[in-house]
Amino acid sequence: MSDRFIVPTNPDPFSLMALKTLLKVLPRWKRWADSTRPILEDASYPLPEAEMKFVGEISQRFNRRNRKPTASYQTVITDIRNFVNDTFAKTLEQYGMTCHRDNYHLSEIPDFGAMLQKANELRIPVFCLKDNELPGGASFDNTTAKRDEIKNTFSQLADILQETFK
């Protein structure tokens, strides 16, 4: 059982709607768990003591240009980031449901493009693809650079998470 959670988002209005729904549901779950835990403490399967805490949000599956999300995606990513850092996190904080952070926007993970199919075929993460496993041709240099950038992004995310759980 996990007691920490990360919310993945896509830069679209549906992710913002989903976050608003979570904001209604998660505190209700917390209140239910708090009120039910004492009732079930002597049960064969008592409700665990673990407390669910929000770690952060990851924006994913968007196109980049010059190593940044394209303008149309950036607008929505910014809207989601602002909502998460303000309304979402502050509301969950009132219920003791956050890992305390200054910024709950953990990372931006772009679309993997043509590399995803090959990585799925080989059953490995995209950033583990070797040069000879990447699509060749005129875009080879761009593809290797994108793979390396994705590897760096995941490495930075891992560092952030390790720091969070110290």
C-alpha cells in the first residue's frame, strides 16, 4: 500500500477538471478514514494507520520546440501548475494531506514520440534505449538528444523525490 501519491496530468482542460474532482473526493476519503479507523481497530483487517499525502504533479505527453513546451501546451501547463500550487495543495494541506514543498509541480515529461513503440517492444524505459535501437535516418541526432534529455528529466525527478522522502 502506498501512502504517497503523484498526480500525472496532460496539458488539457480535462486534467484541470480531474484535479478539481480530486479536490472534492480526497478530503472526503480522509474524513471517512479518520472516522472509520477507530471503529475497525479490532477488526480482522483494521484500516491501516498510513496517511495519504500528495507529493506533487507531473505534466506529461506534450510536444516541445527548442526544449520547451510549445506555446499552446505551455499555457495549460502553467494553468495546471498554478492551480496545483495554490488551490489544490493549500486545500489538501488543511487536511494534513501534503508532503510539504514550495513547489508541487515536480516535472515536465514530453511525449516520447517514435521511441515509445521501440521501448515498449523491448520492454525497457525510453531512456534506456541504446543508439542502435533508436530509429535511424535524418532525425537520429535529434532522437538521441531527446532520449538523453528524457533520461536527464527522470534523473532530476528521482533526485527531487529522494529529497522529499529524506
